[in-house]
Amino acid sequence: MTDEPVELGRITTRAEMKRVFGGGPQGGVVPSATSPNVLIYSDPAAGEQSGYFDGWLPEDDERGPVFEYTGHGEDDQTFVGLKGTGNRAILQHVDDGRALRVFKATGKTVPGTATMYQRYIGVFALDAEQPYTVRQKPNKQGVMRRVIVFRLRPAGLYDRRPEDTIPPSDDTTATTVPADVTTSAIVEPETNKKTKSTRSAAPRTTAERREARLSDQFQTYMAGLGRPMKRFQIQVKGSASVLLTDLYDETAHVLYELKGTSTREAVRMAIGQLLDYRRHVTPPNPSLGILLPSEPDDDLKGLLDELGIMLTYWDGKAFVGAPAL
């Protein structure tokens, strides 16, 4: 971006940025009504009280760096209604023609006041392929709730410092969380334009929609057996990333990986994911299962049988290979 009104790394205040960009004096996400911007304020001290860290992931991927920012809300976070105003502004920033401008509190205040200094990090946009993830984190009262973690990509030059990097975990932990902690359970608002949405978030593919339906169907089926499903949220030692498995049958200690297609590529990916997750699950050594939307070919069924991985699939009327009612 050119002609930036604020230089990168500048130490400033919310009041000063309000004069430059508009917006309000409070809140972590501040949409402006007078300029095409959404101001995002990250306060490490406040975030760490609730067990999360905003900042750069330690390792760049093939598309460059990612800045994670946890959304707004002390209860289950949402995109809809009044409580979802800030999160919705981030999600729809492209539709609204707004840039995301990120600031980080420095931990120091203006002398003689409670006003926190802010450092300008740069202009960002949502990651096109994975705009956000959903996790379970405690709020300030220690109550677990669902949080939206946005994945922001630099949209130009940016100020990146070592202290802005999310620290790696000291230990590996695997915690069971409700099965509805998933993007399929998050209600996204309709685009606010009559034309096709152009927001950064890529539309869900047919396979992803099929996987979400398959998950809902299987959870309903298992609930009928008196076996509500859960998931594992895994934090790996030495990594800042968080893994979220697919469904877990706590009663039978079975870890399921779901796929929206029954192709060889999908089955091979599911196998790799299950073998990775199984190393971190507690209690150890769960049985493994793959859940597919249709019957795979005989060679893939033979592969799963050799590996001792259970196969369950939907035949259009029932789940074949699933526990009996």
C-alpha cells in the first residue's frame, strides 16, 4: 500500500488514530464510519488473562506470515447480532471495502493517564483459504467458551518484531471439547451486498459442506445410542499451533476422521491425520476410524483393514460399519 497515513512501528494512541481514521475510543475491533478501515487493537496483557495470545505464528507457510487475532466476546463468540458486530466487521471487511489496520498495546501508558500506547503493525486482510479457526478457551472468569481466531495476512509492508511472536507451548496437552467447536457450527451472516460476495474468506467447497452434514448426521446417530461425541483440542510442545481433531467417541475410545469425499487422496489424508493425532491423545492408543460420505473402492477398504482402521460410511440410508442401535 502507498501513501500510508501512519508510518509502520509508530507509537501512538487510540485517540490519535481516531482523529486519523475515525472509529470509537474503545473496543478491540473498531469499525470506522468515516474511513474505509477496521481498527484492530491487540492487548497481550488482557488476552493472556484469558489464556490466548495474539501475534505472529512462529513459522511462515508457503503464502507467507500469519498474524492470529482472537475475536470479540467473553461468552461464545459469534458473527451475528450485536455481540458479533466486531467479528462480523473483520469477516466482511472486503465486502465493506475496508482495510484491517492492526495495533498492539505496548504495555506502557501516557504519563499521568491510564491511556495505553499502541504500536502500529500494518494493514492486513483475512487469509483467503482459511480466514479463521474456532477453539475452546476460558474467559476471564475461567468459563470455557468458543472463540474465533482470525488468520490475518499482511496486505503490504508490516512491522514484525520477535516479541510479537506467539510463544510455543511448554507441554503437549490434549483436551476434550464439545463436538460443536467447529466452523460448521458457527453461523456466518449473509453478504451485505446483493452481488456475489468478494470477501477474503473463500466459500466452502462441496466436499466441506458434505463433511459438515456428515458430521451432524453421525452425531445425531451416536446421540441416539447415548454416546455424545466430542473432539480433541491438541497443543503440541514446541509449537504455537493448535490442532483440532474430528469426532471422538469417548465411550468406546474411538477417534474418527471425517472426509467429504471417498477418494484415495481423502482417505490417505485421513490416515495421516489419525496417526498424527493418536500420538497425543489421552487416554493413549485410541482405536481409529474413518467416516466417509459413500463407500470407497475395494482397494481402499483393503488398505484400511490392513492398518486396523475402522471404516464407516453413509450408503444413502444408514451408516454402514457404525455401532448398532
